[in-house]
Amino acid sequence: MKPPWYIRQTEFDGAWAVTHGTPEVFIAILDTGLDLAPRRSGWSPRHPAFQPYWRFRLGRNHVHPLSVPLDASGHGTGVAGVLAAGPYALAPACSFLVVKVEAARIPDPERLWAQGLVECVEFAATRGKRVVVNMSLGGRATAEMTEAVRLAADTDVPIVAVAHNDGRDETRYPARLSLEYPNVICVGAVDRSGDRARDRRTGRASNLGSSVTILAPGVGIRTTGLGGTWRRYSGTSVAAPFVAAALSLMWSVNPALGTAALREHLVASADRVQRTKAQVPLHPRLNARRAVEAAAACSPSRRRAAVAWTPAAFSPNIRQPAV
């Protein structure tokens, strides 16, 4: 079966020829949580496409601290699905840390975002894990968020943040901090022709501007919904996971890379697309295959062994690696 256009555009199938990732690399999903179901072993993802469930580690619920990070809106579940669900999961062999920092009608969401980011930094530092943070959210600048980003930079934790969807040539925070911190990668969204992504249903379009680091697909991305369903999302929220997945695959083949080197290889290997409409003339577009190959080429071992996607390799019965 022919892969979806967004897999072909970003050449993730070529990246998977090198690696599907490693459980030693975590992608932290700072969002509205994940659709969970109680099982004998505890809470785990409800959607069967998220199997094997041991890849998921549940972090804190910063909205309701006494609860698991349960998703009520479907946004976080959709972001997680792009990364980890189905035959076109972008980073299927990586591990995932689910942290709930967002919900409807929170008066001060940026404070929770900063708390969640600090949790990810502490997880990376205390457990010695490589952690890529995906933040498909954006708002105003706060001192707490800036301090959390600085802490992440000092700990070598990359932050993939969305430009957001206001149709403007400027981005929201924390993505705008990409101009100050090399560990912040601001992601804008494009459609299959390379133009600024626009949601046909809502009319909202991706932000662009000087703080955008790279572009990724953001129209009609098939992913998971609440209650074990499938749906299609558009916007920068589903574009960011493409970049977070590419970084995790790059770290899987070369864990010695620092965040500045990751960003350098990511941008240098990207496609340069000049559209006749001149809507996105200056920003590079993600090419996952070339990014992973660039990371592997400068690895001390030249290239780590690829992780094959087979039922045996990813059986739910395999013991979860120590974290």
C-alpha cells in the first residue's frame, strides 16, 4: 500500500530503513494527556494501535495532581498517535512519557507548561535518558517558562514547540524562544504542495516568521481519537511530532549528539522548497531520511544497527526496559 503523502514528503520510510528508534530515547508529550483505560497492570493507552503498551510511561497530571494524565479533549491523544500508533507511527520503537499540562478553561496554563517541562528535565537528568520534548501548545511569554527552557538547554533537552495557528508571521511562546535558545525548535506547518497549512474546516492557518526553525506536514494527518477511534487532524499540533520523531531517530543512531548538533543536522538536511505563491519562501522543510543519515554518518560507530519492525520485536509480552 502506498504510504500517505506526509510520509512520502518527509521521507520517513527512508529513515525507518536506518532505524525505528530505541526504547532508550523518550519523547515526552506535554499536552492534554492520553486516552487511558484501567488494566490489570495499571493504566495504559485505550487505543489498541498503541500496543505494545509498555512503551508508555505516565508522568504527572499537573492539572489534577491526584489523577493519572487522562485526556478529556483528544488533543494529546492525537499528538501521541502521530508518534506511536498504527503502521505509520513515526517513532515506533522509542519510549513515551505522557505529561498532562493542559485542559479547557485553565486560567494560567503557561505555569503548568513550565512545571511539566521541568518534570521532563528532571526525568532526563535523574535517569540518564535522552528526552525529546514535544509541546504542541503555545501562549504568552512568562518568566517561569523562560527559566524552564533555560534549564532544559543546560541539561541538553531539545524542545519541539509549535508556531501555532493564527495565520500570522510571528509565533507564540515557547516556540519564539528558538531565536535565543538552540534547544528550542519552532515548527510551522505546510500542506502537500509546500504552502502554508490551512485547516479547511476552521480556516486557521499556520504561523510563520523568523522564529520558525523548520516546516513539517500539517494537513489531514490520520491519527488516534478518543474511545479507540481514528480521525484526521490539521495544524501545527500534528506537524511538531514529525520533528520530534526525527530528533528521536537521530538520537537513536547517534546518542552522542548535543542539542545544538541535532538542530544543525536537522536544518542542514532539510528540503529547500520555493513555492510560486511565495507563502513559505525562507523556511526549510523536514527531510527525516537525510536527517537520520546525517546523524548516523557522524556517529563514532558510523551507524547503529537498524531496529526491524516485526511482530516478534514488538510483542506486548516483551519485558519493558528499565527506566
